[in-house]
Amino acid sequence: MRKATYDVVDLYEHIWLKLAEFYPVKHFGKDGAAAHIKNYIRERYKFHWAKHEPGGPGTGGTIVGVLTGGDVMDDLDRLIIETATGLVGYRDDFDFNAWRDRWRGEGSSNDA
């Protein structure tokens, strides 16, 4: 499960990086989007890992890695939607609600 979670996080990182290309080069800081996004993901892992081990490092058992990965995936999923909203959510020529529904897997099977 942890390996699959890492794979999804890697995919989400790639998608977020692609969305970041629509912003100016230094928009996400002087080191650029890639550095910002990598740091963000690293910090989310640290936060969620600590959250799931309130008794201190090593006290949560093996489930902590699974829970942490799921939380990071949720964070990135939300950020992809928020970034997409910032880019196209208010354009009259783009059906953002339909995109969001497809992203969430809520579109009909005929949409593919």
C-alpha cells in the first residue's frame, strides 16, 4: 500500500508541476515551482507522520506510513483542484465543474 501511495503522490507532483507551468517562472518562489512543490510534499509528510504518532517517533506502528501517505494524497488532490480553479475556474469558456467531477471520478462512463 505504501508503494502505491508513493506512486500516486509522484503522479500528483507531476500534475501539479504541469499546472505550475501556467504561472510565471518565479511565481512559487525564487527557487521555482519544482523546489516549492518538493518542499511542500516533504513538509506534509513530516506533519502527517507526526500527527499520527502523538506519543513520539516510532510509537504509531506500521499503519502510520499508510495513513500518512493517504493524508498527503488528499492534500495534493485538494491542491491540484485549487490550482486548476485559479487557472480556469472563472473562465466562461471552460466547464470547470465538469472537469472537477471527472477528476473526482464522478463523471459518467460515457465521458471518456
